[in-house]
Amino acid sequence: MMNVFILALLLNGCVAVDLSHGEADNCIEDLASYYGGCWITIGAKREYNGTVDMPLDEALSRSVLFIIGQPTDPFSPKEIEKIGKWVENGGILWVAGDSDYGSGKNVQFIVNSVMDGIGSNLRLDYASVEDPRNNAGRGYRVICFSRRGSRYLCHGPGPVAYLLDGKMHKLSGDQDNLEKEYPLKILIFAENGKIVENTEPLAEAYSALYDENVKIPIAVAEPLGKGVVILSGETPYGGYAPMCLDEYHGVKLAGRTILEEILTEVRDLEKSVPKVVKRKDGGRIVRTAEKCPGYDLGKSILVSLSIIALSTLIAIIIRRKIR
């Protein structure tokens, strides 16, 4: 049964999915059908069941979560400014990139320009992650793990790094210690990660010579203003083989539950990171427990209680009929 908090969140706010910067559309209909609620596309070239297309401004005003999945066209400074303000005011932004394989390096550049423009310290390092042990038949078909042990496909992902004092720092190794050192939360990782270089430029934080058989983060969340930004080296939709898949080359996965798990982890982010976030420019952003735009906490609590009450009533009726 879906987490009651997540169900209430999705009923009370929209999920916006970007298709206006060259992103592919795999899984959008599947995710919208599985979760229900309000789904918005931005720049869609066709209609999808369960979604409605809107301009960026209107989509952001209605959404609690905005996902950008492997963009191949750059964002304008004005678009980045709007997205940044939305996050600062409480939105949850998920920016998904790729590895440095082939044209993936261009996706990495675009993703990092968005992260820089909104003031995040998270970056994709210019490399690929493979896993010789946990994979779907090939090292680059990485089977990644969440904090709860759920398995997701990360098909040729890039590693997430942290920018501090103008320099990228790797986040591989002991997650608990890393999260004490940096104001972030590692959501999904490669268990026995190996760094591979495919194209120039070379990675800045990770090294193909030394970073091998260690936990390497594929998705990391960082508090930003009153909101949260998530950066991942693989995408939950679109791409060649996205994280939303339930099976890949015979390997069973938890693909459809990806948003439920990510949103649950983000909900807990407030409790697990320092209240003050150091920006790369030396400034600080103070976190406060504010609601997201389009997300009414009181209404969500009422929705949650209503769902629980209805479930209880149905269970009582069923038991009486059985008797």
C-alpha cells in the first residue's frame, strides 16, 4: 500500500515533468497512472494519459515536485532564475543527468549549469560509474540501491560530487560520515562502484585509478532555501533505460516506486542535515520548516486522516461480511 503521506502529497500538489529541453518521454504515462494525482508536462509534443501540458510559470505555481530528466538542450538564464526562486520558496526539484559516455557529457554540462544557476553545491563529475558485481549482465547496467535496500536500474550513471570553495569533492565511502560533513542526504548509490573515463574532460573529484569497489552516490538531496534539490546521475523517466523500469534483462527492480521512496526520504531531510547550508560563494541559506508552494500541510493531514478512516471503515465492513 502506498505511503499515506506520499499519497496525500500527490493528491494535494502536482508533479511537473520537463519535456521542453530535449528530454525523452519513457515512463511518464506509467508513473502518472501508478501514482495518480495531478501530473503536468512542460513542452510535450503529444498528449499523455493522466497529464496536462502547461508553460513553466504555471506548472511551477501548481507543483510540489519538478523533475528535469536528462536535458539535451540548455536552459536560458531566465528559466534557471525562475526555477531557483521556486526552490528557494519551498519547491522540490529533481535534476537528472547522465554519465560522460558519448553525448552524455553534454547532458552533464547542462545539468551542472542548472545546479550552478540555482545556487546548489551538488555537481555531476565528468565520469561514468560501473559496478562489476551488481548489474544486469554488464558493468554499465548498474543495479543501484536505496537506503532501504530497494533496487533501481542506473544505466550508465554519472557520479554526484559536492562543490566547496570552488572545488569538487567526492562523496564516495562511508555515507553516515559524509552526511555529517556535508549538508546533504545520499538517496541512491552504487554498492561496489567503479569510476570509468569515457570522454574528456577528466573527472575532477573521482579517479578511475583509485575509486573502485566503493559506495558511489548516484542520487543526492541538498536543502536549498526553504526547498530541496535532488541531483542524480541517472533519470527516473526518459533516457535510454530510466530508473522507473520494473525489470531489465531479467533483473527484478522497484522502478515504479522510485518517487514514493525519494519523496519519503526528502520529507525526512529536515531532521538529518544542519539547519544552515553553506553556499559555494561563502553565503549561507537558513532552513525553515515552511510548506511547499501548492502544498497545504493542513489539507494534507486531513486527507491522510480521511484515507486512514476510510481504510479502517472498509476493513470493518469486510470483517463483518466474513463473519
